[in-house]
Amino acid sequence: MGNYQEKYIIGLGNPGEKYTNSRHNIGFLFIQEFADTNSSNFISKNKLRCKYTEFIKDGVIYKIFMPNTFMNNSGEAIRAIIDWFKIDKDKLIIVVDDIDLPLGKIRVRKKGSSGGHNGLRSVINHLKSSEFLRIRIGIGSPPKIHKDKKYDTVSHVLGNFSEPEKLILNKIFSQMIESLQKLNEDNENSIICELNSFKIDEIQT
């Protein structure tokens, strides 16, 4: 479509109503907010194994996706997206949750390991590469179970965000949308620094 720049943004998560507001689905929550902000509605694309929508804003075509493969098989959808659109993996921006970051922190990397994240592990396995842009959004560590001092990780990541946490999410998503709309080939490193240095008190309520 002419000389439009294209951005491919994928949020990872689990499909299904019971997971909708869970911490593990922060990638889906961001993608939904980005689409809603631009009055763009999703359709199911079976060949892509995703819900998909696109819109044009300021000369950029945004193609955004929510895989329906469940988190642990996210790589199947990412592979399908690359093959269908005939793009290189360096065109991808993948958004995931990170249990090792506090809520309110963002970490962006252009390559790296899965860090124990099953969704990223699946993507790396299907791409046979760890060199793709990923945005990790902190969801905080789970509370300890007092008896044995173990962490209740599953309940934490699959648990829903509280109302105060949702207010924090709104600020995070606002910054991410602003940064991703500014992102281009010439300013990638500065945008990465902008997101990595983001502090929750930088956006006023």
C-alpha cells in the first residue's frame, strides 16, 4: 500500500473469557487497548491462528495480533504471521508479561533468551532465533505461601489485576502506545531507552 510504513505488533496471552483480565494476558490487554484507542475491531484469521486487526495512523499501517494458540504454543502463530505476510522477524514487536519485573516497569530488548517465559520459548523455537524485539511488562512477583515459603506462581500469573493495578496499567499502556507510534528505523534505540527508563510517576493521573 504505497509507501506506508508497517508495524507488526503481537501480544501474547491465553484465549478465553476466564483468562481475559489475568496478569499473564497483559500482552492481550495492551493489544486490545491499542485497538480500542484507534476504534479498530478484531476478526478471527484461522490461517494466522490469531485475532487480527489493522488500521492506518499518521502514515503507518498497524497490523496487530492476539494469537489463539494459548501462551505455550505462541510460536505457531508467530511463524504463521511471518509466512503469510512474507516478512522478516526483525519486523515483529512482541509484548509479554514478566513476573521478574515489578508492576509499572517495562523492559525492551532486541534479542535474548526466553527468561523462563513459555510463550517466548515457543516463539524462539519456531523462529529458530532469539533475535526479535520483545517488550516485557512487569506483573510483579507472586506472594509467598507462608507455610513453606514457596511462591504461588500459577495463581499469581493467572489471577486478575486489581482495580488499583488497572490504574497503573492504564499509564503503562498510554506510554507504550505513544512510544510505539513514534518508533521508526532511525530512532529505535532511543525509543527502547525511553521505554526502559519509564517510571510510573512520569504520567500524571
